[in-house]
Amino acid sequence: MRGAKSPKSPEIRPTLSEKRFFLPSFRLSLDKLTEPQELIDAVASEVGIAKSAAGETIDAFLATVTNAVVKGDPVQLIGFGSFSTGARAARTGRNPKTGEALQIAASKTVKFTAGKGFKDAVNQ
């Protein structure tokens, strides 16, 4: 998340045996988050930890979610949402410039389904 820095190991193992995680109930007071550093700063000030620790925590969280979804495991963050993989079938498409038919290969995609708490917060 922060620049070119990569995790120390290619795979970070989750500390919980289940794939269900509970979100803390704190609310960040943010006007906008357009840069990764703004998220790191907001989390560090909200939790009261160093920015470097907040950055490492966010990086570890993202790596853990990514590793789980790459393996095909869904990740549920109760109150926030669920990350999972989906399959996109092969299909025939058209080149918009020439109108020529072309074959689009099958692929995997990442799905995010917003949870009830997240939906409720957005719709307030």
C-alpha cells in the first residue's frame, strides 16, 4: 500500500483460524481519502499509534485479505462486507473501432459485497 515497500514474506498468515473478522466500532472523521498516506495518518491518529505501525498494520491487513482471496477463500468482515472470487466465462466481443468479432478469454474476478452496517452508514 505504501509505495514500493513489499511485505517481508510473500504470504502473511492470518492470526485467526476462521475467515470472519470483526470490525472495531470507531468512526474515522475523514473528509476524503485520496492518498494511501491519508488513510495511514487517519488510522494512526484515531487509534493513537505511530504512523509507521499504522502503515505496517494496513499493509499486513491488505496482504492477508489478498492472499486469502487468491487462494479462493472468501473473507467476511462483519458489518463491512465480503471479498470473494468469481468466474467470468469466455465470450465473444466486438472491436468497437472495426466491428470485428473477437474471443475474450475466461477469467477470474474479485467480488465485493457490502455488508449491512456499511450499507446503513452510507444511506444515513
